[in-house]
Amino acid sequence: MTVTRAVLALLAALWAAPMLAQAPDTALRPKARPQQAAIYNTAARQAAQLFAAARLRPHLRPPSEQAVLAERRPADLAFLSPAISPRPWLRPRDLELKAMAKRKLRRKGAVCGDIEIQGETVGYVPGRIKACGIQDAVRVTAVSGVRLNPPALMNCKTAIALQKWTEKGLKPAFRQRGPVVEMKVAAHYACRTRNNQKGARISEHGKGNAIDLSAFTMRDGEVITVLKGWGQGTTLRPLQKAYRRACGPFGTTLGPKSDRFHRDHFHFDTASYRSGPYCR
């Protein structure tokens, strides 16, 4: 019986010897055979190379349906004809180049980091009395395609507020009569007291924070003034609509119903108040 047990133990040891020879020293997972490890490493390198190539060289986008249809367009077909498709054809190359050139010129004249604000950088404007002056002044000639007549001197904070109001307040208000092509500037930077009253505080105009607008010119030549337009039915509504939408972009809005000093113009400035915008 003892001999039989010894023989069985010897046979078990001989059977387990190959597996014990390949057992890892400390890891629980078995070690890969040399040949398998080489194949695995080669495959991993190839996969990494393919992944890197895919990232460095992206596939070109397929041509758009519009471009494919444009190539199939008959040569004798009128340019504005949609043929069988309601989609417009691609713009001619020369028209596209003209549009890009125009945008490049506008970018050269942009101030305050916004292409929609056209003008020139002026820099520091000293005041003749304390509390007046502008640190980084700009002279704005147009905002959102609407000219300022004359160009107005202000800071960028006010220029940005004016551009936002022009785009989202003035233009929509006059959409039925416009478009608006010009704003008449009644006042911009001026080192003076509020409403030119003796002993009053320095006006926001003296800090480059304010602009006064007295009239708006439409593309067809119609001029709508604040003084006369505020009392007429056909012009009162768009003027009121534009004026109300200035409350928010600007910190202060004063108009014909505010006081006797503003019956013929809109006063907008970017002064800040703890209670929020001051709109009358």
C-alpha cells in the first residue's frame, strides 16, 4: 500500500512538472509563451501605427449634395433657375472672393475686438477737469452696418452696448420702415456736468460712457427725428419699441418722457447701479 502511494505521488509530480516550470513568480496570471508574446507585441505595434496614422491624416469630407448637383447643372441653364431642385446653386467663385475681400476690409477697420463695430482707436483722452477723460477711447463710425453721423468718441464698453442695441433693438423696431442706415449723434464725449447744469455732477458723457441720438435715417431717405416722431402715430410705435429695448444693454436710458432736457433725443449710457438699470 505504501509503495502504491509513492508511485502515485511520483507520477503526479512528473505530470505537474511542465506547468510548474512556466508558473509566474509572483503574479496570479500565467506568463505568455515567448512566441505568443512576440506575435502580440507585433500586433500591438501595428495597431498603434494604424491609430496614429488615422489621427494624423483624417479622411477628406465627401462632397456635399449641393456641390454634386452643381457639377451636373446644364451649361445652357439660366443662373438663377433652380431646375428640378429648390436648392440654390453654389455662389460663383468671383462673388465669393469679393465677399471675403469686403469682410477683410471690415476686419481692418474693426475696434473693440468686434467686426460689427467700425472706427479707429484713439487711446487716452485727457479731461480738462478731474473725473473727465477716457482711458482707452475709440471713435466709432458704424455699428452693425449703421453709420454714426458724426462719428462718436466713447469707450469700448459703450460701443459694445450700442452695437448690441442696434442689432437687437433698433433694427427690429424699424424693420417695417427701414432698414436704418444712419443714426444722428446729438452728443458723445464732452467734459461737462449733467445737463450742463452748474454745480451738478460730471456727466457720463465726460467719461466716455454716453451717447445721445436725435434721429434715424432709413434707406429710402426718410428721416425720423425723436422730437417730431415721438408725437406721430406712424413713427411713435417704432421709436418707443427701440427706446424700450435699450434698457438692459445700457445702464441709463432717458427720452422725451423723462424730463425737459431729453425731449428731442435719446440719452444712453453705461453707468452701473446697485438696483439695476435706470430707465425712464
